Amino acid sequence: MILTLEEKLTILSDAAKYDAACTSSGVNRKGESGKLGNTRACGICHSFAADGRCISLLKILYTNECVFDCRYCINRASNDIPRASFTPEEIARLTVEFYRRNYIEGLFLSSGVLKSPTYTMEQIYQAILMLRNQYHFNGYIHVKIIPGTPQELITQLGYLVDRVSVNMELPTDSSLKKLCPHKSASSILKPMRSIQEQIHTDRMNRSSYRRLTGSSRPGLPDTVRESSGAEGWYGKDADNSSGSPAGLSVPAEKEMKDMFSAASDTDLICRSSGFHEPVPAHRKDQALTVSSASPAFVPAGQSTQMIIGATPETDYQILTAAESMYEQYDMKRVFYSAYVGLNDDSALPAPGRKPPLLREHRLYQADWLLRFYGFRSVELLSAEKPNFNVFLDPKCDWALRHLELFPVEVTMADYYTLLRVPGIGVKSARRILAARRDCTLDFPSLKRMGVVLKRAHYFITCGGKMMYPVCIDQDSITRSLICNEHEKNWEIAQDMNYQQLSLFQDCNLEVRP
């Protein structure tokens, strides 16, 4: 049966909703004469209209046909579902027409595996190349890389798109083998490492080029200007014969595995990758000749995603895996996707079970603490306490287990101490430091600075006094904090706070007061 373009869009936009992509673009690019669109560093994210529609990114799959049989995936080969595939021309035309109607600001493109990873990614490459060269689309583009894609194709895509991501899917190697028989830790980590190295090399070379010439010439390298034919990448060997991730020697890989042998019970996927060795000199020279006169390679960096709740890993294992991703692979974001029970499978939670949205929310909060607040995963959780208290945010949970450090005097505490106080964020901590040089602080002024006093007042003093008489007792403070957060936690757990609808769906949703 031949499907219309609208029927394809209905199938493939619905199938893409399980890929997380709620992030700022992280790149600035001005509009250019003869080109369509621009990109703002803080401008591309999921925003929802009054009727619930997502109007920022066109979020679709290239195809939901798949030769892989990942047990948690609705598009797996063994499922009997409606299948559809776009053509490169249809992808390009949809993106441009939606942009012209002001529905979107960019494109998020993922895919199932049609024939092979190489064949599928080449079709995606053709679509992106057409968008950039034929339609002169200058907006934001995020592409998911399928494990097993040849390195040459990743390099060409990297100069056309703003962000790429390779999903690590599950936090441990054992779960990956159990649920994703067609994927391996090596096939996931190899492109991650390669992308990291190329980003680093590209930035270093562009910086050197600017210092030497005082400018950076725009334009695509010749290897990207030319379109590869239908046979261009298909059939090439994408495997690494050594079995080690790119840029990693076997002795270094063994050394890294030995170092983490004490944590072998976790068996984290990302820890099997080894140290990030310096890029060889000959590869730097090669990159200089290509990238010094080209757009940046993946200027918004790379991200990844983990599924939460499909396997029995603890929050400690998940957070430790995420921390390793940030440290070893320079990830911009690690996304957490609450598992939605879609398949009837003995290895998975029963269909109909509610997604663990509150657990996902706590992991995002903890992720924020890792990236911006100076926390480590071992501070937030441990083998003895492997899971977050879903009723409290992670910072409150940490503070209640370390009451000996509180209360903190806000007129005297340094920046990093203030960041550890529940209710004080990065902006409010900086405002406190700036304000106390010139004036006397009090609780009303702290509130105006953005401090959330309903949480913070248990843990701070201002001028030697607390806001209210408080008994510094873990049980009583815990009860008060849980009571304050009860309604918000309930809404998250019941999925009452957001809704993702079709681009063509028009509903009259009542806005809660």
C-alpha cells in the first residue's frame, strides 16, 4: 500500500516521541543572504503552545522499519505495526515547509534501521545534505547516529548538523546484552569516542587557525560538498577489528578495566571504554587541512539517552554511568527516558504499568547537581543507599543526611557552600555574593533574589538568626518538606503536567489556575 505524505508523517512523528531531545541548541548562527533560518544558542528547545503542540523541533523518524529486535522498542522487527519510510526529498521538503509556516525552528531526526545502519545513515545524510545545499536551510539540526555507522559518514554528517547523539540505551552491559541482542557496548562507545575526538580536534585547529590568520573562512570542505551516491557508504566495513573503541590502545583499555575492577558489580557500559588518549599527530594534521576552512564539527556537542525502569539498575548505577559519560566523553547532556510499557515481553515490566516519571524527574535533578553544583554521584547515592527518595529532591535528600553542615550563614558562606543549600541555585548564590558587598541581607531580600525560602529556611541563618524557630531534626524537616512538595510530586507521577500532541491536532485544553 502506498502511503501519502501526511499518513507517513502521522506514523513517524508518533514513533519519534520516545526519543528525548528537550535541550537548547547550544550554537549561535546568524541568518545569511540566500539561506533560510538561523540558530540561537538558547532558542531551540521544546516549547508547547496553548493547545499542547510542540512548535520548536520537527521531531520525526526517517523510518520505523527496523532489522533490530530491541525488546523494549515499539518499532522492533518482531512487532506487527504500520510501517513507513520517508525519502530524503520528503524530509527536506517537510522541514522547509514547516519552517516557512513558523511551526518549527529546527529538525530532530532519528530512525529505525532499514537494511543496515550504513544504508539508513546514508539516506539520512542525503536528506541533510539536500536541506543544507539545495534548500539552503540554515536552522538547527539534531541527528541520532545508529551504532555501526562508518566513521567516514559520521564525519561528513558532523559538518552538516549542529548536534548528534548515540543512545547508550541502558546503563549496564548485562542489560544491553539481554534487551538489545543486535547492539554491543563497543558499537555504542566507538562512535561516541570518535565524535569526542573530532570535536576536540576541530576546536583546537580552528582556534589555532584564528590565531594565525585573524579570521575563520566559512564554507564546507570538499568531502562534504559532494553528495555520495546510493552506493557510497553501503557495504563498507564499519567494525573495529581490534574490538577496542576508536583511539584506544589495548593496554590502555586493560589498564582502565583493572582500575575499575573494584566496581565490577556495576559493570557500567561507559567504563569499559578506557582513557581518552591524545589524538595522534597525523590525525590532527588531517583535521587541520579540512576543518580550518569549514563550519565547526558538531558545534552543539553530542548527547545520549538512557531508558529508566525497563531493567533493574539502581539510581546509583544510572547516575554513575551518566557521570562517566560527562567526564570521559564530554557529553553536553545525558537524557533519561522513563520506560513506557509497549511490548508484552517476559524480560520487561508488564504493559499498562505507569512510566516512572517521578524517578525520571529525580534523575534529571541529580544530573543538574552533577553539571552545575559541584556534586559527585558518590555524594548523592551509595551502594548502601542506591536509590533516591522520590518524595524529596536530591539536594534536600543530601542535606537531610548531612545536617551537621547546617545551618549556613548566608552573609559569610562562600559560593560553593551556598550552592549546597536547598532552595539556593546558581543565580541566587551569585546575587547573594554581589549584594552582601554593599548592603545588609535579610530574608525578604533573599526571596527577591530568587531563594526558595520554603526549602532554604530550614538550612540557613541570616545575620545569625533563622527565619522561623526550627528544630534541626531530620524526621521533622523531612515531614515538612514532603508536605510542601506533595502536590507537585503527585502531578509528575500522574503525568498531569504536560502533554505531547500531534502537529495537526487542535484541542481546547483548559489552563489550570
